[in-house]
Amino acid sequence: MSTATPTSPFGKVQPIDIVNLASLKERARNVMGPGEFGYITEAADDGITMRRNTEDFANISILPRVLQGIEQPDQTTTFLGAKLSSPLMTAPIAGNTLAHPSGELGLARGAKESDIMMAQSTFASKTIAETAEVSAGAPYMFQLYMPKDWDYCKYLLDEAHKANALAIILTADSTLGGYRELDVINHYHLRGKIANLDGYNTGQSGVGAGGLFKESMQALDLPLIQKLADYSDLPIIIKGIQDPRDAVAAIDAGAAGIYVSNHGGRQVDGAPGSIACLPAVAKAVNHRVPIIFDGGVQRGTHVLKALALGADLVAVGRPFSYGLALGGYEGVSAVAEHLKMELNIAMQLTGCATIADAKKLHYDWL
Ligand SMILES: Cc1cc2nc3c(=O)[nH]c(=O)nc-3n(C[C@H](O)[C@H](O)[C@H](O)COP(=O)(O)O)c2cc1C
């Protein structure tokens, strides 16, 4: 654990002004220790895939329509029956108390105030029940790193059910952690409280990221999808899909949703930018199940492009962590509202009155 003192106070709850999401990273650096900041900001190996995630949006052009008689674009949408003010979600992120003492409670409150979807990680620093209390009634999903121990897995699924989770997001791309050099340089280990482990009383709190992944199942395979669905009764969404063949196989095996993601470039460095994978996956899925997308989203136009390329819900990871670090739940809400404002401009100027229109936009690769 890093001991260096950040230059600005950690843990403030305050409104934050945002010019653009990209500028939040450097501001957040000042409120966190270098180990914590490094853990959140880093990617695998040389960071090639993480950079591609955002850069690849520049390779896509969208063709604006005019004279569509639009004055107030409507961003509202639904996902698995839940009504949302905008097709946005906080991507599941481990250990949010690294960014702010409120952790997932701040994320949940910020997401609720902005009426967007929240997803909570297995490796969260607050229990599912604690977060559910804050998000009560607001749309919420639970992300599962499937434990080797089936009883512990059942405990997590039961807790998610009690918390009224809309779905279980099974992360399939992280059967171990990618090689992340900043953690080596900073001698950093994710040792924060892993609340869901404490809740199950395994006595394994503070085992570090490597240890946590070791406790998770490495040999994930297709039959597990049905096993999870049968036990939990909740829709199972598979996160970390990049290859259309995996999307089809997962749906055939019982998946109720596909989550296109490369984990923010933290796993396989050299993988394509996430947005580059989306069109082929969307074509293969062919509207059989809904699609969530994440990776490098920093602009309203990025959200619009992801919708045009086949996403139903667009998740954002690090920018929400930076917002949380800078202003607690108010910072989270500020990030959501800023993205909504940019998306509103993008929709108005491309002639999209609704999210359904955005999904029909013409696009092209440069
Ligand atoms: C610090 C950090 C922790 C993460 N923890 C998890 C996790 O516990 N479970 C998971 O499925 N994905 C996790 N992810 C990946 C995110 O859900 C998401 O795929 C990624 O952050 C999206 O890229 P973006 O940060 O460019 O928006 C994590 C990402 C970061 C940056």
C-alpha cells in the first residue's frame, strides 16, 4: 500500500466543474496517493490497447442529418426493463475506496442522482447489501468474478438477488490480472477491504489483486453460464467479449446479454480498440440479446458512435473513478451530467431525436 501523501485533501464531497472528461485524470492525480492513482490509471504492458480504445473513435465518422425538426433530443432509454435518463452505466471497478472513502456508495448515489445504470464489482470495497441500500430502487447490476468455491459463488448470487440486481455480469476476460508495470514500480498491491469476502467470512481480506484472481475460477467455460442462470434466475451478461464467435457461443450457451470490452486495456495489450470490435460482434448478435459496450469513452460523440455501431448501453470506467475521487457522489454525477450534455449536442447536430435514431445513424471507418 502506498504511503505517499496526496497534495490535495482526499475524500471531499463537492460539485466539480468539468471542461472535458480527459482532463479529470490529471486533476485526480492530486487527490490520491501514487499507488492508488497508478492502480486506477494503468493498463497492461505498454498501454497500446488502452490508447487504441480512445484513439479508434477518431477513425469513425458519423454522417449528420439536417432538417429533422428536432429541438430537444430525448436520451431516455430502457435496459432490461429499467428506465434510464441516458444509455450510460458506471463500469464495474474494483476497490472504489481507493478513489474516495465513500467507494461504491458514492458511485451508487451519483448514478442514482443522474438516473443512470450502476454496476458493482465482486472486488468492491462495500458489500452488495450496503450498496443496495443506497441505490434502492435505482437500476443496478452485479459483476461476478466467479469464485472457485461454489458456496461463495452462491452467496454472492443470493446477495445480488436480494439487492434487486437486474442482471449478473460475468467477467470472462480476467482469469488472471494483466501485467501492469505501475503496480511493480509503486510496489502496490490492491489491499483495500474486499467487503464481499469479509461478508462471507473467508478471512481472505487484503490478499492483493493476484491473490484475489487466484481465488477466482481460471477455467471458465460455456456450461457455467447456464449453471449461473439456473441458480440465480437472473439474466447472465458476459463481459469481455471481443470476438464475434465468442458472442454467438455465449448466447447459444444461455447468455442474456453481451458486454463488449477489453477491460480498459488492462488485460491483453495488443488487442484491438474496443470500438473496433463492436460492429462485428453486433452483427453476429443480430439483436438476439442486448449489448453493453465500454473502453475509452470520453465524449458524447463516443457514446453516439457506440450506439450507432450496435451498443444498447455504454459504460464508462476511469472517468467515473476520477469524478468520485474529486467530488464523491457529486463528482460521479457531474461526470454523468457532462456526458449527457455532450451527447445532447451530438444528437441534436446529427438529427437524432431519440436513442432509436442514434442506433440508425450512418457511420463509416476512415
Ligand atoms: C481500476 C479499475 C478496476 C477495474 N475493476 C474491474 C472489476 O472489478 N471487474 C470488471 O469486470 N472490470 C473491472 N475493470 C474494467 C472496467 O469495468 C471497464 O471495462 C474499463 O474500465 C473500461 O474502460 P475505461 O476505463 O476506458 O472506460 C476495472 C477497470 C479499472 C480501471
